[in-house]
Amino acid sequence: MNSFELFQRPRRNRKSPSMRSLVQENHLNVSDLIAPLFVKEGTSAAEPIKSMPGQFRYNLKDLIDECGRLQELGVPCVSLFPALSDAFKDKLASESANIDGLFPNAIRAVKEKYPDLLVMTDVAMDPYSSDGHDGLVDSNGEILNDETLPILAKMACVQAEAGSDIIGPSDMMDGRVAFIRQSLDLAGHKNTSIMSYTAKYASSFYGPFREALDSAPKAGDKKTYQMNPANGDEAIREALNDEAEGADILMVKPGLPYLDILFRLKQTTTLPLAVYNVSGEYAMIKAADQAGWLDGESAMLEMLISFKRAGASMILTYFAKEAAQYLKTNSK
Ligand code: PBG
């Protein structure tokens, strides 16, 4: 083979672990991780969520303990969701305005115990809505946009008042970032951040989450507000709107089926980008791992680094604790 001259040999950069590490372009850090956690009423033991092995609906005390473990591991942020029984749900999501409710109490308790742990909170009507929708439903089943905005803004102000560091509007109503920003500012919460669920798709991958909160829509689907999975340009329009409306961080959700969207937003905005590695993505890997069909840990790591490669600076993931434990054990 003397006559064969090969000048480009990409394999030279892969010849040993040290060489591979030297040329590695992206890294997963514990500081990239945001852990979603569910809090429920009462003091009964944590309830496992069947479709999300390793995830629980926590009572307040267990939630705080879990926050402590995450902080100890170096996870900088938790994203909290309330799991409310039907008694607390109505058409107007009234419970979301109750400053003494389960959720504000949980936010206050976590911030009191762990002031340096960032607390992100979700803004949408579904955990509090008897209709199971993110917006207000009228008698024809239409999801009303402008009428929903004051409800979301009130919810955001209550969460900010309780100590939330980052408001995460996940509802996909038009104009909600501007409306929430103005309301927060008027209420004196100028330093409360907004991480907008900018490109949130109408996805089957939210199934396990809806089981966790018992929040599936009672009628219809979410396709008049969440985005059509077939669309990419539309995500850019949403991003430009959210940026103009005052969002601090833009999010793409779900993650794995929408890596192209994340990559395109990276070329579009200079704002930090987040990705939500949602419940169904977690469930897929857990299920395959439990069946012995793939190695769950390496699949998790490969998935998480794909988000960094595509442009995310932070990842909301139910794998946060597991990934943090891995990074701690393997950082030498
Ligand atoms: C609702 C909300 C959903 C998720 C986060 N906030 C579900 C939905 O839109 O129906 C999904 C998160 C996940 O699947 O992990 N506003």
C-alpha cells in the first residue's frame, strides 16, 4: 500500500482516551442541570410515579430533603410542580392565586432552607384547572388567549412573592411573556427571571408527566396552543417574540425529537438556551434499561451531551440527580 497517501486521518484524534479527551468539543457539567420535582399535599410517604421509575410525588419534608441532596451534588436549580387533588381544581385555576396554598408554601420552605438553590416554577393553568388545559376554556371548548393572561400573571406574581427565582411560562398563550414581565415589574419583582417555554410542541412525550400530576386535558388536545411537530420556522418566530417581550432564557421542549430546533435557535438568538428533556424521554430510556435492551447510563449520557452539542446551556431533566452522581464519581 505504498502508493496510497492519506493526509487526513481523523482517527488520529481518537487513538487513546487522553487524546479523545483533549479534542472533546462539549462537556456535560453538573452546573448545566435543572431537576424537575413534584410536590403533593399532606404528609403521607412519597408516591412513586409508575411511568417514571425513580421519580416521586414528594410531601413537603421529603421535597426539602431531595433539594438538599441535589444541592449537595452541585445541581444549581430545581423546577417545581404542584400535584393537587381535584378538590383544589376549578375552571379559573383559583388555587394558583392562593399565596398560602401548597405551592407557594413549598417554594418558601425550599428557599428558606436552601437560599442558594435556584427555584424555578411553572406557570400554566393545568395543575390547577378542572379542564386540564393550560388556558381558560370557554363554553365551546375554545382556549381563550387574552382572558388567560391575567390568571397567568397573578400566578407568576404569587410564585415570585413566595421566592421563585425563575418563572417558567409553559402555557404557550400569545403575549404571555410581555404580560407576565409587566406584572412582575409592577409588583416589584424586577429581578425575577423568565425562562420562556418558547418552542413547546404538542407532544406525546408529556404522557408520564400528565400521569404524575393527573393533569391530562378532560376534552380535546393542546394543539391550538402548543406547536405542530412538523414546524421549524415557527419556532424562530416564537423565539423572536419572546426575546422582544423580555424573556431572559429561551427553552425548547421536548429535547431529543427537537434537536434541530435547538440548533436553529442557537443561530437565531444570543439569549441562553434551555432544553426540557421531558418525562417521556426519561421513561423510554428507563423502560429499555429495565428490559435489558440498552445500557441506561450510557444512553442517558449520550442524550444529555447531544443537548449541549446542539446549543443548550442548561437541561431540565429527570436524570439530573443520576447525572450529577455520575459526574461526581467520574471527575478525576
Ligand atoms: C404543562 C406542562 C407540561 C409539562 C411541563 N409543563 C405538560 C403539558 O403541556 O401537557 C411536561 C413536562 C414533561 O413531560 O416532563 N403546562
